Amino acid sequence: MILFLSYEGLEQGTNPIIDWLIFKRANVCKVHLGDILNPQGNVTLMPNEGKLMWNGEDVLSDVNVICYRRLYDGIYNRYFEDSESKFKYQVIRELKGEISDVIKFLFDITSNKAWFPPPNVNNVNKLTMLMKARNFGLNVPDTIITNSRSQLVKFLKKHNEAGIITKPINRSGYYIDEDMTYSSYTTTITAKMISDLPEKFPPSLFQSRCRREYEIRAFYLDGDFYSVAGILPEESLVDIKRSFKKATLQWMVYELPAHVKHQIDSFMKNIGLNTGSLDIIKEIDNTYTFIEVNPVGQYGAPSYQGNFRIEEKIADWLIKHDQ
């Protein structure tokens, strides 16, 4: 059996794969945290026996491969969102800890299964990945984390020709204010912006700006690459996501050079990832610069843009390992 661990609602990466698995008559089951947390649910975890019971049956005994995508998302607040208790937020924090330990235990008792991706590396640290990518010969942006305006001034002078950018170290969610939604994007940092900063500020990430020719989205699947390149005018915004709806943005199928694919393949195998969505920039001097890898990144857009049918290829990988 193929087991999906994902969240209850629409998950862009999960549902299309399940559609292909159903079409190919694979044995597939999906479990989300709501199944475990719901008081009316039929899922029970039995730690002593190492069993996950569904309607009285041990589903793990038949599971050979597990696909993991954003299991934790969108669950904790639901049971307390209307509560007026003064302990509401403390209860939510403690619930997160309770569920986190339950899921870690579920990972432990299924460690002998084939995982896509492996649970111990599904939440990668961007900074660690930059360091490891560099160790495997990949070019990466010059990066600092600082809370000092004076250090930032020096960093800008060092990269005065290309410029510098800032972006979240971890991730940025959405800030919702009635009918408006806000988010953070990669942003160019100017001397004026630095002069407006206080001498000390929260530790923040800054990088040398890549001199972009193409921005490449590469999906990695156990040694295979499916890549598309975004072509933008020179004056376009530094964050390609802000240009997704512009008519000037064009996508084309792109073949990464053999030596770059070899470096990425060695890097991915070393960190234990059999899948991931990679952001790579081809600079105007023909340098390929590694930006980041997301083990559970979305692949629907490059699948469509490149006509790769990535969802079917993932389904085939899961079926192959369901033995």
C-alpha cells in the first residue's frame, strides 16, 4: 500500500498524484492530522504495538511506501479558534508539542518503509543547504547574517557592482488583513534603505545579488531532472514570483549541463533527499548559482510549463517502491 501523509484540504502536490495512482489502480490511502485529532475519527495510534489502526485494522502492516507532504499545516487552531479562554494560545502551543511527538513516533515506527521524501530531511535548513551545496562544488551567493548596520554597509560595498538582496532565513507566511493579503519577497537592498536602519536590528540574511540571465526551476526525482527556465526582461523585479502574471515572463524547457546535474545529484544523495524542487540561476557569465532546495516544493507549474507530467512520474516511482 502507498500511504500519503498530508493535510486535509486541497494540497496542490498531493491530489494530482493520488489521481494518477487511482487511474493506475494502485493501492493508496491518505491520512491527515484531522483523522487522528478528530474525536469522531476512526484512527488510533498504538505505541506499544507500533500500530496505526484505521477502522480496527492495522494499516501500517500493508504499507510499503509513504509520501509525505505538509502534514502539519492548518490543523492546530481549528479546535480553539472560537475559544475565549485566557489560556487559548498556551493550549495551542502545548497541542503542537503533543502532536509533534506523536508524528515523530509515527516516523520512527515506519523508518523501514520507503519514504518520499525521507522525514528526517523534509524540513531542511536553508543555511546548512547553502554550505553543503558549496562543499559539492555548486556556486552559491555570498551570504551573511548580521544585526549590524555597519557590517551591512561593508557588505554592500563588497558587492557594489551587482548589489545585494535580503529574504527570510526560514520562510514567510501570509499576513491577512480583512480582504488584503501580504507576503514577503526577495528584495534588493539599497544604500538609502541601509541608512534608514537603526545600528542594531534583528539578525537578518543578506546575499550578493545574482546577475540573472535565466531563473531555473528544477524538479529532482531520484537522479532525474525536469527543468524549466524563466526568461525575463533585464529590468524585471529581483523576485520572479512577482512577475508570474506578467506577459513578459516566458518559460522554456531547459537542460542543465551534465556537470551541474552531477553536482546536484551528489549533493542530494549526500543529504538524503530523493526528491526536491530546486531554484537555480544561470548568470550572465554562464555561472549556475544554487539558491535553495525545497523537499516538498510545488511542481505543478514546471510540470505544466514543460509538459513533463511530473505527477505521473512520481506516481510511477511510488508504485515501483510499493513492493
